[in-house]
Amino acid sequence: MGSKNKLKRFNENETFTNVIQPSREEVLDNFSFKGKWHSFFKNTHPIVIELGCGKGEYTIDLAKKNPNKNFIGIDIKGARFWRGAKTALEDNLGNVAFVRTQIELVILFLIKEKLMKFGLHFPTLRLNISALNTE
């Protein structure tokens, strides 16, 4: 993919209502959806997280098959998950969000959320998820 397409996708991500691209400082300080993801989705359905979601195919497919669950795809490559975010909007999938951030920061903005499932496609990554379901 050429850099022209990459820049176009980055710009388009800025307009997508299902894409959140916090700065590192926002995640470290006080991420706006920390403990409030259900307000983003406007329901109290269980949340499923996919780390390293890539183009978001798996996230989108699960969201279509499970409309009573919310899905958050996380990846640092915004030009990569652009396809999933665009498809979710085109298909009116209100139960999908994509977050552009480093996956090692995920604990900082998911604490206090009740997670149903945590998908990790990179088994070499070590992440302590026990802190995610704290009250």
C-alpha cells in the first residue's frame, strides 16, 4: 500500500464514529471511556476485546454473528484497521469499535469493565489481564 493510501485512510479514520485514536498521554492520564465503554455502545452488553485486530475481519465477523455483544478491536496500525471500521459503518454494526493504541496500554483504559472475552492472537505477548475485572 502506498503512502498516499495510508494518509487517506488515516484521514478517513478521523471521521469514523467507531474509531477512537487517543494519544499516549490520554491513555496514561485519564482516558475518557475508561470504565464507561457501555456509554460508548449505549447498552450494557458484554464486551469482547481483540488485541492486534489487523484489518478487523475477525472482529466484524463476530459482531455480525453476536449482535448482543460489543466488540473492540485494538491495533496500533490505523491504516490497517481502517477496512474493518469502514465495513462496520457500511453494515450499520453499532456493536463494534476500533481503538488505535499500543496493546500494552490496554489495561490502562479497560480497568473496571466487565469483559466477556479477551482475544489475543499473539501468544508471545505477555499481559496480566487479571486487573481488568476489578471493581
